[in-house]
Amino acid sequence: MNIDDLIDEVIGREGGYSDHPADRGGPTRWGVTERVARAHGYGGDMRAFPRTSATAIFRRLYWLRPAFDRVAARAPRIAAELFDTGVNMGPAVATGFLQRALNALNRGGRDYADVASDGAVGPRTLAALDGFLRARGESGETVLLKALEALQGERYLRLAESRPANEAFLYGWLANRIGSLGEGAVA
């Protein structure tokens, strides 16, 4: 799966325009909030925000800037998950999940050194990912993906518990974001 396919999937899940009263993101189209659109030069009504602009933002902010393209060269499914989580929670959160999972899965540092959980994909995080994949082989990517989704699901539950208005979104988050990569959205 390439980045164009991933962007199409995210846009498909996010849908067109929304402005849910419980959503702190405010007016959103194609999964891009008004704040992000404005920061990237869009001044119009969010109902008319172009899909091409959303695609460019997703590619730049949620794929290239966080270096998920560098992860994709090693573990495409992990990169796809990081991208999707990054769009929904922010790339630093997604990367933090990866770093935490890698640290917990390194068998006390025997397979590779711990990395700082700083939310940035850099040489040390990539080296840890390489070490994990080397130590765990083909099944490693699947197990790491499960760890990332577990962390993501726990965060969704915590968000709903800490802010009751988020309960309006919890079902959809779990249905459309956990275990559904490449399977399409669940209504």
C-alpha cells in the first residue's frame, strides 16, 4: 500500500464536512480541521475545502514530516498504522506509541537499546525498529502492529473516560481505527 492509497483510506473514513458540537476540532473536511487548513493558507469556508489541499496536507504533515516514509521502507504496515494514528491523534503521539512498544519488546535491551520516547522518528528509533524486525522476523511486524493498536485503543478509552463528550466518538474510533487498516471503514 502506498501513501496515495493510505490518504484515500483516511479521507474515506473521515468523510466530507463535519462540525460536531462535541468535537474540539471544530469545522473539519476530509479529516483536516479548520485550524490546520488555515495554518496552510486556506481562508475559505471549510465546507468547500478542496480534497487536493487535504491530500497535500496529509502527505506533508502526516507522512513526510514525521518520517513515516522511512518507517515504510522497513515495515509498511507499521507505517500505515502510524500514519492513520497520526492523522487522528497527531504524529508525535503515534511515534510515541511506536517508541514505547519497541522499548517494551526489546527483551530488556538484549535485542536493541531502548530509545527515548520523544515522539520523533530519528536514527535511534529506526535502528530500534531494524533491531526488532531482525530479532523477531516476519511475525514481528504483526506483533508490533498489535502493540500499537493496543496503545491506541487504551488512549481512546482514556479520552472518553476523562471527557464524557468524547463518548460520542468512542464507538466510531474503535470501529474504524482499531484492527481495520486496509479493511475499509465500519459504519
